[in-house]
Amino acid sequence: MPELVAPTVRLHAAWRDARDDWGPGVHEDGFGLQPSDEVDSPAGFAAWVARLTEQSDQSTPPRDGRVRCTYRWIVEDGAVLGAIALRHELDDFLGHIGYGVRPSARRRGLATWALGRMLDEARALGLGRVLVVCEVDNVASARTIEHHGGELEGVRDTELGAARRYWITL
């Protein structure tokens, strides 16, 4: 049975397996990975996990240009299957929630399951509604969002291409 876990250095090898499943240089939604993050070495991976942990910490002000964000990895039997992130407020580019499931673990309902759990966390934070964005041609993600009551606001052009914008009322 899958679980959502906070990022941890304990899963370094499992995370690298998930990254390799996506392929080199492919963006993985929900992980908070930046192009400047060096995640292959134990020290680099630990620094990245520490940044994610800090960004989730309510007692630490977010760094310039960032918003508070809760990161969770979708893990089953020691394997990292994907990730989901809940931004505690909107920024100019992203929605509240972003997620991704590694290619070999898709079509199992993991994104739908993880989004449901993260919506519970959004409610606990006191959010009344959340914005969830997906690529315009990602039908599976659109269905996942619609399953949880997402109402399409529209489609907007972004730096990464056209994106559907859905609002989910909590």
C-alpha cells in the first residue's frame, strides 16, 4: 500500500531509480527539484532534502521568491513512485498543488490517491480552495483533478506551454 512520506536521505537510491525512470533532464512535477540542485552525491542529495524540509517548516520564513511548501513522496515497498507538493499560497507561476508519478507506476490511481491526501492537508491549513494546473494535453492529470471536483477556469499560456487551470473547492 502506498504512503506519503516527507523527503528523506534514506530514500536516495530509490529516488535516483525514480528519476532514471523519467529519463535524464526531464522535469518531475512535485519534487521541487531545481536545475541547480546536485542530487547524485550523498552530500548534494542531503542539501536538497534539507532545502525541501526548510521550505516546509512553519517556523522558518521562506527564502526570497519562494512560498511555504509541503513536499511528500509517494512511496511503496521502499520504492519512490512519485511526488506531490502543496504550496501554502499562490505564486505567480504555479498552482497550489503539483504532482508527478514515474512512468512505470502510472495508471494505478496513485495520482488520484495522492491528490486526495494532499487536499486533506490543504483543508488542515485552512485553505478554502486550491488551484491545480496541468499541461493542456495531459488528459490523465485533467481526469485526476476533475475526480476531486476540479472546475476548469480556463487555459493559459505559460513558460512551459499551454496549461489547464482548475479550482477545487475544499
